[in-house]
Amino acid sequence: MRASSLKQGGGFSLIELVIVVVIIAIIGAIAIPKMSRGAAGAGDSALLQDLSVLRSAIDLYQIENGGSYPTAANMPGALLQYSDGNGNVSPTHTAPFIYGPYLQAIPPLPVGAAKGSVGIAVLGGSSSTQPSGIGWNYNFSTGKIKANTGRDEVDPKGTAYNTY
């Protein structure tokens, strides 16, 4: 083949390269913020799921134990062990301990300064103390359980985690 028969200009023009770079930049500008928000959203979703599991376990305990919530003395054992329907708990499944366990393990707190903590602080009455190093706050008089987070620990929408 002769050099004169080869097609000239077989590469990309400068304008084509600029267009490709601009398209890649636009895709990056859209995708990167969405991916970074995904991690925070995952923690929020995990908190909602863990609270749902804990609240269901407490409700089932109440139903099977004469309408009583786990007490300060038997929480969290009431959720992790067998019960007899009267609020007494045992680690073994023997008569009369035929109910439960309601959870295999206490889920770790997925958000906030106490992230990873599995402890449950038992609060009574109207106490609002936020113990440190504890994942969950449980009020035995109402059966309510919440995340042990401060008022300043909020989700991306500005909602405090301890109000979930």
C-alpha cells in the first residue's frame, strides 16, 4: 500500500475528546454525591430496622407474659432467654419456661457516638438520662425503646435519631 492511499485523520478530534470528558464529568457529578449519601442512608435504615425488631420482641414478650413489659431486673435477659409467662426467665428451655427467646442477640446501635454498643440502659418513669457507652434506652414502665443518641445526632433530614 502506498502512503497516499491511507486515510488521513483517523484519530479523534479535540472537540470529540472534550465532549467525552464533559460527559464523564457530568456522570461523576451526579453519581459521587449519591454514593456518599448511601452510607448515611444505610445507617438510618439499619436503625429503623433494629428498632422494629426490638419493639416487636418487647411487644411479643408483653403478650406472652400477662401484659407486663420486661422489668428493670430482667432486661435484656427477658428478650434473650426463655420465660414462663409470669415474667421469670431461664437460660434453658424447660417447663415452665416455654416462651421465647425473643431475640438471638441485641443488635448493635448502627449510628451516633455510641455506634456498635449493644447495652440497654433501663430507664424508669419519665427519666431522659442518656447514659454513655450504651446502645439503647429502654423505659420499663412504658415498654418504649429508643436509640441512645444525643439531640444533636441527626439524620440527613435533621431528625434526631433518638426520636425514631
